[in-house]
Amino acid sequence: INPHGGVVLAIDKRLKAIQLKIEELNIVAVQLIIKNQTYAIVSIYSPPNESLPLKSCHH
């Protein structure tokens, strides 16, 4: 766990959100369904000395 960062994803409780299973530190994601449209919302923390962990986000 990184002591200098982290992620948060705040979703209004009135929205239908399903947490997506991401097996990577510092990444959280949800699937939102709004007016029959599906969206993936992702929050990523990338420490300054590391590259973005985008390989984990391909689903």
C-alpha cells in the first residue's frame, strides 16, 4: 500500500453503480447505468515515480 496516495470514487447514492473488480492497487472503478447508457468511471492514482498502470484497465 502506498502511504503517499490513494484513490477515491464518490458516487451519488441515487445512481445505480456497480463496483468493478480491479486487482490493482490505487485503482477503483464502477459501472454506471444512466438512461439506458452504460459508463465505466475509473479513478487512478499514479505516484510521480511510476508509470500509469493502464494495462489493468483493459476489460
